[in-house]
Amino acid sequence: MVTYLPNVRYLCGFSGSAGVLLAAQRPVFITDGRYAEQAAAQVVGARVAIAKGSALAAAAAASTKLGLKRVAVESEHLTVAQLDAFEQALGKGVKVIRLAGAVEKLRALKDADEIELVRAAVELSSRLFRPLLKTLRPGVAELAIAARLEYMARKAGAERMSFETIVASGERSALPHGVASSAKLPSVGFVVLDYGVVLAGYCSDMTRTVHLAKAPSESRGLYAALLEAQLAAISAIRPGATTGEVDRAARLELKRARLDRFFTHSTGHGVGLDIHELPKLAAGDETVLQPGMVITIEPGIYLPGRCGIRIEDMLLVTESGYELLTPVSKGFIELN
């Protein structure tokens, strides 16, 4: 029983906000009357059933009708109350198996059509970067910059943003997830711009860090060290390498620059129907990279009370290594 909506969309095509897929020998997609027409138009490979009450209760009834003895559920996507209600509706004789991550593991490997959808989302978000820079001026609120970006994205055809836009300037750039605030851009300092768009259901994700006014040599040195770390991680991408090896490549480069203690998150993650999905590129992770995986490489350094820098690209793991999907330059940018 698939309840997580991105997984439902992946398996049968339904993009609405309410539905359950019972992926049995004869699959059944269950939704309510609001989505009858949408389900009829979108769902592929499953019979559509319209429930008058709870979709979970209808899924339980369908399981019983099909004579199922075991039903696996996406345990990480159900609340305790939902799981209890489903088990009670099933009644005796049907065993519920808690199964986590089964569909997500399938989604980690993108097919050719998915790769083109991701590529289109990346290209759209990349086109917004240069126009976005024109809005960066001292005294402008971070929220105003985010609003302009999101307006441009919608105007260009994006369904929505992949996540809450990050515009973090000055001391706030040291916040890894410094979403846009009412703070105003300083006259001098770094600005972290982290954003993505959703196009045809698939996400993009990129980060660039620019500097307002002429940068001191120390700031240039920090940026150069981080760029070397990001390039080292990218160079480690190849089929058969582990995600932990890629993460380690970035950390070793920052260790040489004595900046590794300021890198406080993982090096990257998968991207697709979700902005964060498998694989995870983190210390100690032993997931093996395979052709068809779409990942980010995004090391960062964050000096509390001073500044932060992050550089992020999206990449496709290929048979021979990788393809860089993000076409935006990573050269040091000073905005005067």
C-alpha cells in the first residue's frame, strides 16, 4: 500500500494531493470524488476506485476483497493513528508488514525520460541566476529578493519552488538553511543564494555565493578553498564509488585548508520528485553510485558570526563518470 504521494506519482502517474495505491497483482488506485476526473486522466497501470470515506479504509476493504494475506505499508510515511486505523480496518487474518524505502530505492535510478525532466528544471532555474543578480543591492531585504526570484520562476513556467528560497546575507550567510528574512543586504559581504524550481513534478537545486563590493583577500581565500573541495568531490564521482568516498573527498580538501570543522552537513543528496531523496552523500555512507543517479554536490563552510559560503551543482552519474547538469559559472563574483 503506497501512501506517499511522490511514490504514488512515480508508480502510476497521479499528481493530486489525496490517494492511495494498492500495488497488488491487480493494482487499485483509490482516491475521493474531488479527483475522479484527474485520476481517470492520469492513472496508468491501475484500476481507479472512488472512495466515499477514508481511502485507507477503502484500501483495507480492497485488500480483504482481493484475499491478500499480507500488506506492506510505507511505515515512514504513516502516522501512528493512520497505521492503527488501517490495521483495525483490515481485521484478523491479514498481516501488516512495515516496509521503509522500497519505492525510494527504485526512484534513486532515473530513466531517460526522468533525466530529461530533471535537466529541464535545472536549465530553467539556471536561467534565472543572472537576472537575479541585478536585484542584489545593499539595503534590499532578503525577502524582496526571494519574491522577485519566485516571480521570475513562475513567469518562466515553474510549477513552484523546490523548497523555501534561501537568501542569506552578511552574518546570516553562516546559517546553512538561512531562508530569506526581513534582514537587509549589507554594503559588504557574502550572499548565499540557494533555490530550485519544480517543472513537470521534478525538482532542481543550486547554490551560488556572491560578494557585495570588493572582497578582502581572506574572503577570496575562503571561497577558493571551498571551490577546491567541491571540485574534489565532483572528481570522485564514478559508478562503483560510494557516496561516503565522495563526501570524504570534499572533507579532506577542507582539512588541508584547516576549514573542515566549519563544514557541518552532508556533501549532497539525490534529487527527483523530491528535493531530498536517495542517495545521501554523507560521512560513512556506503551506498554505491550507479548510472542514472541524479545528485547534488554542495559542500559549505560556515563561520558563526562572520560569514558562510556554499557552492552547489546537480550532476548525473553516467557509465563513464558523471555529467555536470548545472551550467552556471562558479567563478568568484563581486557585485559593485
